[in-house]
Amino acid sequence: MKYAVPLPPSYTLLIAGSDEVFPVNRVFCVGRNYAAHAREMGKDPDREPPFFFMKPACAVIQAGEKEITIPYPPMTSNFHHEIELVVTLGKGGKDISIEQALEHVYGYAVGLDMTRRDLQLDARDKGRPWEFGKSFAQSAPIGPVHTASKIGHLATGTISLTVNEQHRQSSDIAKLIWSVAESISYLSRYETLEPGDVIMTGTPEGVGAVVAGDVMRGHIAGLSDILVRVGQ
Ligand code: MN
């Protein structure tokens, strides 16, 4: 096979305690999945069916305890952090039942759904797609994947984010409106899921802006923290 143009890069995540890497396929993101965050975004957090948007694989950048720097993206003056539990899938499938959904999970990680909030809200209010607000390169720093075979499945535990060691976001993943199993099951009715797919499960309340030089620390109990600096 001879490619007419250079082959696009592939994206991977480190796996805690392993030499293998996790190949990133698609990134599905759940919208407004904590009631207090839905309220701060001006929406009613009743249990309406979940909705999803996507990021390209190139949004994913490896993060971890060693600080990394992501660029301040262009065309925004309101660049927001969203700390999220990240689920990686080891097995694909469609019409997956809630009862069997967790069998499709490979592992869990801490991630950030970095958002150009001004562009997202402008699009939302005009009834346009969110892509320019959400789907850009290096908008999803994600820590090493901890395998479910080692740590089990996460249903409860602190999720938090500090900026320059100041408290910004703090909640518990038990407060997810749609659980990991429910999200996988729901998604699989609309799209056949594949190994390598990644689900970002939504952020709790306390989202806010970061500026160049800020250092974010994301934490979820039982997983590796991530340290992410905002560049120029
Ligand atoms: Mn999000």
C-alpha cells in the first residue's frame, strides 16, 4: 500500500503498570451529566435522555503526574476546564444491555474536557453544532489508564480539580446522572461501539476559565492525578 499523502498519526494512552498502550479510536463525551453542573449551565437537570458530542482522536494528549503543557487555543477568550472520569472500551458491540455494559470497559482514567466556552455557548444559542467549542487538538488531556481487571469498576469516589492549588471543582462520581453502564448501553443503541473508543462521562459543577501559566491538577480517587499547565 502506497499512501498518496502522509499517513495521519495515531493516538495512544499509557496503561498503568503495563508496557502496552491503549489505542484511541473515537472520543464520545456525555453532556450535562451532573445535576449541579446542568444548573450552572442554565439547564434543568431532570433525567432527560443523555446526549453526546465527540472529539477527534487528536484531542487526546497523554497527561499524568509529570506536568505537561497544552497550548492556549486560538479564537477564544474563555478557555474552561471540565474534570471528568474517562472510560476506555476494550470490547465493541451494539445494543449492549445495562447489565452487560461494564464487561466492555477496559479501564478508567482522569481526563479534562477543555472547552472554548465562548464558542460553545454562541453555537448552542444559535442552534449550531458545538465542534468549534469542544473538538480541537489537545483539548482532552488524559492520564494513564487503570485497567478494570486490576482496580475493578468505579461507581463512587471523589472527583476534583484545583487551579494553582486553589479549589475549583469537587464532587463524587456517584452523582453521575447517567452511570457508566447506562451511558455505554445508551450509546450502543445509536452507534456500534468499537475497542479503543473512549467515553468522557461529564463534569461536575465549578467549571471556570484558565489563563496562560495556570496549572491544573485533576484527581479521581483510585486513579493517577494529572498535572496540566496552560501554555501561551
Ligand atoms: Mn464535558
